[in-house]
Amino acid sequence: MNRATSLKISVSGVRGVVGESLTPQLVAKFAQAFGTYLGRGEVIVGQDSRQSGTMVKKAVLSGLLSVGCKPVEVGICPIPSIQVFTKQARAMGAIAVTASHNPKEWNGLKFLNKEGLFLNYHQVDEFLDIYHQGEFSLVDVDKYKVPEYEENPTEPHAKKLLSYLDVNSIARGKFKVAVDCCNGAGAVLAPWFLERLGCQPVLLNCVPDGRFAHHPEPLPENIAELCRTVIKNKADVGFVQDADADRLAVVNEKGEPLGEEMTLVLAAKHVLSQKPGPVVINLSTSQAIDDIAAEYGVPVIRTKIGEINVVETILSLEEKPAIGGEGNGGVILPDVHPCRDSFTAMGLILEYMAASGKAVSELQNEVPRYFMIKDRIDKTQEETYRLIKEMRKKYTDKGEISLMDGMKITFSDYWVHIRPSNTEPIIRLIVEAKSRARAEEMVGFWRREIAEISKWK
Amino acid sequence: MKLLKIGISGVRGIVGETIVPELVMDFASAFGTYLQIKKVLVGRDTRISGPMLHEAVLSSLISAGCDVLDLGICPTPIIQFMVRKLEAGGAISITAGHNDLKWNALTFINQEGTYLNVFQGEEVLDIYHLGKFDKAAVDSLGKLEKTENYLDNYFEYLKKYLNAEAIKKAKLKVIIDPCSGAGAGVIDVFSRYLDFELIPVNNEPNGYFPHDPEPRPRNAQEVASVMKVVKADAGFLLNSDVSRVSIVAENGEMLSEEFTFPLIANEYLKRKQGTVITNHSSSRMIEDVAKKRNCLLMKDKVGQSFSIQTALNEDAVIAGEGSGSVAVLEFQPAFDGFLTMGFILEIVASRRKKISELVEELPRYHIVKEKIYCPPTKVHSVVHEVKKLFIDRKMDSSDGIKVEDENGWVHIRASATEPMIRIIAEDRSRENARKRAEEVMNFISTLVK
């Protein structure tokens, strides 16, 4: 992470480094602004398992109380569970204390509306205006509320999952499932959930104390321990969640990581085989989804990067989409809740295993094979903007161009997506091709091309 | 005009106006930065605004790298006791004592369990003004622990100090009104340890006060009304953090809070002679008591911070104020409502006398306490102007102005907590006491229009 900007305020909330930018004072101000934005009422407050969670959460509670909100604490809780609970509890909104997959020195706030959805761009705009103006609706003591603590906040989420999934069929599979919660918020629900599905869980890093046993992003290089555990215990499958339990990566029965792109691919294949419907994914998600959708004759709708964009599109479509998500292991099943949910993802993959009677490695081989490479190049937003302008001219009739988010060009045997990062001063360069060699070759080509075009200015 | 009072040992203001998360956090961060031993106790009274301040204080102390022992709702004297017991670096008590519900405050307590003295308070203020607070990185953030069962520690110590045997034998019936403050519920534990029959009034810590949380006769109606009906031996009123007590006698007389300190001193100085500390606004009763017991009496400014600090410096044995505050130094250097109540019960039990009889042993004065609004920016100059009223008289100006003669006195000073000037007058006759106060009130009202 680039420490020059240890504070990030964006559409996905606030993120900062504890001991540097993320002070109690700053956090309380955001909570006051959010409480002012929502109006006086119940606000759910949850957290992932980070060590700094208590410090940040207490500042949030103080800020909410001062503007006359009634905080309902749900403690350490997976993000999707907070989202479902917020909607069910008919609260005004929620604040989740989390920095998602960032390293442990980071923490932050995510803001949810009364539907249990992340604020969209317009809502974030309104809310940030209040923050920047600094005029919060502080109340007198006669309007103060008494905070509450909810003992069982994962229940509504768990109920929805169990009623959606074919529990009996999964249970008949008697699967042995290795699960790595990365000592994150998922640990409060994952063991119970897998047992309720009739699986035999093998737990790894399931103490929600925020001592991340590895980098909390479920990339292949971070999950060697899970792979070994799968082999040692002869498990049927391995799952790894990120720190706030919205994303999931899968390891097959041979102890090989599938790559995070495969989570949504397998889930989509299974869902479409049962109940075809449109699929909503972001621009960088694998081409494999298009191939599978074509098999079932359903449309694929692509959106800008960012969970909220996928969710907003899902909600705006006339025909209810069957599934949506992101290639980073974020599976969205509108029937459960329009949010990324690692538990839904686990459930769908187990259901797929049960329904097909096949091993994960076999399922993996049945889907179209692509290789994706994600690269990054240091560049400011401004430089990226100018670069894309130039490239657009050069490539205007050489491939199919999308300018929805940066620039994505689809060629006959590969695609490339070049866009500024939302969270860091870098360009993200993503290439997907049918073979690893081709993908590597084209990443090299586009790195040189970017360097070349950057020289022109 | 927004009300905010920054004193030596804390900060006090109106919730929603000046008492907002950011201010509370800045002060708590400054205190956490100031502490040498990074282990702090935190407790609060029952005010509805308490959780807002409490969460802000916990967040800031953790962020400053202090380990925090959270006592939850807890009377200030018990926090003070626990600081020494647990060898903590200090404590923050979140309470506005006798102020009404719209107020709240932070009180800073040092390693010795006393309010910060002038030097310590100034250092915290310097850090606050500088705004450079310690910010711990994630691995050195403070830990938060809940502390359970600490009431037993305190009440065992109290029971050992008092003549618990005598109190038990006397089978006393006692009414206590904690005003739904931090004493609510805790008085039940108190009664179990000292074996008396408790009749509680306003004993629910629900965040609201049934009357002004200032222990004085005009708030004592409820206690007084049941006193005779249940034939109780004593009645007590507490402020919201149990640092002050006023007494209702067995005959239903609602005693002025001025009696609390002299009643205890009159007995205590018999057992142990030594210097007595009070302030300039307290009744002459204590002077007479000290004289009778051949003890030296010294006066300091109003407020726990001054009285206790002076008591420690002068090696005094007892300190107290006319507001109903008493500290017996060998027990602990803190104004302590439980010790105060316990001591009165012990006197009643061991001397087999009724409270009304104990009161008879004290000289009777009449005290009048008034206050008059004055803009905070003018208070001190107005107090200074009042000197003109007493040009040919001997004046003591160590805390406001005090003018005395053989029959009584009048004391004029700026309030430490409100935009008010306080006028306190005392005389052998009620009428003269009133006259003394009215003379000053009339003069001030011509200055403050």
C-alpha cells in the first residue's frame, strides 16, 4: 500500500491506517455525518475481527449517539450477515467497521442504507457533503437513545441461506470441507453453517481475533496452508474467506487453488443449470461466464468495477438476474441478498458438487479454460486518463472497445482492460486469453505499449 | 453563549453544545498521552448521555496506547479507591456530580486516586491545546478489560474501617435516595456489607434523574415523607456520583447539607486530633467544632481538587465542604459518600443517639445560598466591583470575596461550573443571614442588567 495516502475516502467508504490517519476523532465525525444523513433512528454497528475494531467501533458509537441515533451493536459479524440483518431489523442503516482485505494496520468504515446495501454514488455524494460541511445534527440529552446489543445477528442471514439451499442433497454428500476464515469475521458463522449443511468441517484460522495468519486476500499465494490441510485431511474441497467474509476462493480435492476467478464461474454454471436468467458481472470478470451464459441462452450484462455497480444493475433490471458478481471471488445471489456473500458461494459450490456427484477438479475441467493475468503500473489518475485518450484513438477500429470503466478492448483471442485503480495511484492492467503463454505475451505487449504511449505527451 | 468549563481536574459542559464526541476525545487523548503508566480506569454515572462520552473516552484511551479497565457505571469514590488498589496510572470519571441532566463532564484522577492537582491539570491542558496526541500503531493499541466484582473489594475495605459490629447490632433502618445516579443498586451492596435495613428511593439507574441530583433539603421531600411512616433511623440523599451526602434526621427534619461535615468531624476529631480542611463557603459550624476539639482549621478554594490537595500537603486528618462532601484521609483522600453515610450510621449506633440529638450538639447557624446570572466574560469583574460595598471592612479575597464579623459572614464568588455568581451568607439569625445576602444581590443586579 502506498503510505503517502494512508487515508482513502471513496464510494466504498473510508479507509485509513490506525496510528496514522484513522483516529477516533475522524471516525466519530464520519459516524456523526452518517447519523445526520440517516436521521435519528436505529443504526446497526458491526465489525470484522481486526485488532483495532474495538477502538474504531467505540468512536462510531459515540458519534452516532451524539446525533440522536440508537446504535445496535452486532459485534464481530460477516459483512453479508450485517447486510441481511440491517434489512430485516428495519434499521435506518448500518456502519461496518472493516478494511476488507487490506493488511492488519488498516481499518475503515463501510456505510449501508436501510435496504442493507452499500450507499450508491448519489447517496455517498449527499453523505460526504454533510461530512465536509461539518454541520451535524447534535441533539440535546432529551433526545438521547440507549444503545443496544444484538446477541444473534447472523440468524436472519443463516435462515435465508438454509431455506435457499438444497440442504438435504448437500448433507447426503457427507463432504469433508476444509475452511480457512483467516481469523476474520467469517469464523463466527462458517463452522456452524457447514455443520448445518451436514458437512464435516476442518477448521483453519477460525478464531476471530484479527491475527491474520496470512494476507487476508484469498489469492493462491496466500493460501498454501489451506492447500496442505486439504491434502492432509483428504478433504473434498477447501474454502478460504477474506477478512469480512464477502469473498471466497476455492481449493480442489487435490489441494490445488482454482484461482479466485473460478468461484463465480462454478457458482454461475450451477445456478444457470437450475434456473436460467440474466447474469450481471463487471468488466474484468472472466470470459468463461459469457461462454456459460451462451450455453444457457441468457444475456450477460457488464458493469463498471465495484460491488455497488453490479448490485445497482442487478436491482435495475426488469428481468430478475439469476446470479451476479465479480471475478475476485464475490458471488451475488439476488435470491439471498443483493450483496457479495462467501457463504452463498460455499453453499452453491457444495450444492453443485452434490447435484453433479463430481469432484471439484472434474467440475473445474468442464468449464471453458481461460488464463487471466492482473498487473499494475504506477501512474496517477490524471496520467491514466490521458493515456487512455491516446490509446482510444490508436485502437478505435482494431477491436471491440468499451469505455465504461477505463478502456477494455476485446480481440478475437484475448481481451485487455486498462483502468485507474479506485484505491491506489496505479493503473490496473488485466489480460485474459485462452492460454497462459498468450496471456503473458499480451501483458508484455501492453506494458510496452503503455510505456510507449506515455512518452508522447 | 455556549457553556464549557475547563477546570484543573476536568472539563464540564452541556451535552450537544460543548460536550460532543470530538471534545471528549481530545481531552481523553490528552489525558492518555499525559499518563506515565498506561493503565487507566474508566467509570461513569447513569446519565442518559453517559454512553456517548464513555465510548469516546474508551476509543481515545485505546488509541493513545492505554490499557483500559472499564468499571461501567461506578461511583467516583469507588473509582478513586480502585486506582490505588489496581495500581493504575489514573482514571477518568464521567459524571457531572450535582449538575442536572443536560450537563456532563470528565474528571481526571491521578495515580494516588485524587483529582489532578494544578500542575498535573495544566500539563494535560497543554497537551490538549497542542493537539499532539499519542497514536498507537495497531500492535500497541491499548487492551480493553471489564473489571468485575470490584464492589466487593471496596466494601470489604469500608467494612473493615468502620465499626461494623456496632452498626449490625443497632439494627438500623435507613432510607437512601441515590437520585437514580451511580449509587443506584450499589446502595444495596452497601447495606448488605453493613447489615442495615435499606429502604431505597429512586434506586433505578435508568438514565434520568427524578429530581435535581444535588443533595440538599429542597430535594429531600420524598425521603422526608417516608421517614416517619417507616420509623427510619436515618435518611440520606446522594448526588449522581456519590461524592456528596445530605441527611434527613429520624424526626423528618431535612438537614442542610452544611451539617454533614461538622457532624462527622465532631465525632472523628474526638478520636483523632489533627488539621481540618474546608473552603471559604462552608458553615461556621466546622470552625466551632475544630475549636472545641482543639484542632487547626485551614481554608482553601472551593472544589475537591483544592481541598484534598491541601489536606495531603498539610497532613490533615479530615477535609470537607458545606456541599455535603467529606474525606477522612486515613480511609482515602477522596470525598466519599459511602464512608460519609457509614460513619454517620456508626455514630448513631455506637453512641446510641438519634440524629436529631447529634445535631443538637452543634451550634445552630442559618445559611442562605443564592446565585445570580452573570455573563461568563464579566463574572470576575463583577465580583471585584462588589468590594465597593465593603470599603471599610476586613475582606478575605483568597477565593472571591468574604466579609466576616462575629455574628456571621457573606461570601461572593464566581461559580466554577455555571455562568453564575454565588452568594452565600450565614448568621446566627435567619433574618440577618438573608439580609447579608440580599444586600449583595441587590448591588449585583444593578451591575448585571
